[in-house]
Amino acid sequence: DTAVSQTPKYLVTQMGNDKSIKCEQNLGHDTMYWYKQDSKKFLKIMFSYNNKELIINETVPNRFSPKSPDKAHLNLHINSLELGDSAVYFCASSPPGLAGGIAYEQYFGPGTRLTVT
Amino acid sequence: AQSVTQLDSQVPVFEEAPVELRCNYSSSVSVYLFWYVQYPNQGLQLLLKYLSGSTLVKGINGFEAEFNKSQTSFHLRKPSVHISDTAEYFCAVSGRGGTSYGKLTFGQGTILTVHP
């Protein structure tokens, strides 16, 4: 199936631990994103990579570090987890734009529900 | 910078009735507009988008939206809803070019509940 996939789907861990969430897209897209959806369902962009290059870096604690080994993968590593990091994290990708650059619509993965206890 | 306001947090409606989910935005630059749907415990799925051209755009599942530049609105409509339309709907905006290019800013979401 062509899609954006994330692993794991659920992640339960204790405060202070380090964890990673993996994202892969087989849609051939150039741009990938990480979003955080909080308990009130508010979605906010965290990072974006275009062809492995960081292009959007919102005000996110530096405990969060994205890594893009190739343009089909964008992983999210979180150090020293805190209670406030509990949320659903969504990966997304978008195809190239009509005139090059970044396209407009984004395709989302199923999400990873992170619970920090 | 952009911001999006979805005017209703919850919209209950009976099956086969029409529905409108309201979305207003603000931006200092021209924008692209989107509606996404999120079913329980799933990711977001694109319903429709406005990039340019006709201000009335049609999407999947019988939904349509109208871009009104003077009122900075992008309301979502469906003439007859089904039980299966029960979900949360998100309006989103992306600036054209500049540092906002490719970055989606979402509204707070509207929960649509369709009752039999």
C-alpha cells in the first residue's frame, strides 16, 4: 500500500526516558513534516524537511530532534521525556509543487500516541 | 503569520440534513485553504483544497467549500449528511511563499455528530 506509515502506534514510557518515533512514506514525496496534536486536538507543526534539508523548525524544545536519513524517512527523537510531551504525533508528506518547490496538500500518517507517566 | 478560527467546536445534526462548518482565517499574505477530516483514532484525510480559480471547490464524500476573500472565510458544506460523516473536521491555511510556504496552520477543529 502506498501511504505514510509511523511506528510505533502507541508508546508508553516514563519521564526522563529517550524515545524515537519513525516515519516512512512510499509516495515519492520530497517534503515531510512532524505535527503534535495535544489533548484538546489542537494540531501544531513542529518540523519540516525538504529533500533531507530542514526548512521549518518551530519553537520546539531542543529535546526534540528530527532526523532524515533519506527523503522517504523522517524520524523524531525525544530526549528526557516530560509529562507535557504526552500527545499524538503525526507525520505527513507532500509532493513537489507544480512549479517546483513545495506543494500544498499534505498526506498524514495514522499517528503515534505517546503517553509519558 | 496565519491564524484559523473554527467558529463551532461541536455541530450536532440529524441524518440527511444539510450542514455547514464555519472557518475564518487571517493572514498578511495570500493563502491556500484546506479542509481535513479525522475519524476516531485515525490520521487526517484531505477533504478538499482551494489553491486558485473558482471559489467553489468540491471534495470527496459530497463535501464542498466556498472561498470568500472579502470575508476571509472558507466554510464547508454538505447538502445531506450520513451517519458515516461523524468525525472531527479541521480547517487549515498555508501562506503562499515566504517563510510560511508549506506550513499548515490548523483551526481548533469542529466535531460533527450525525444522529439517526
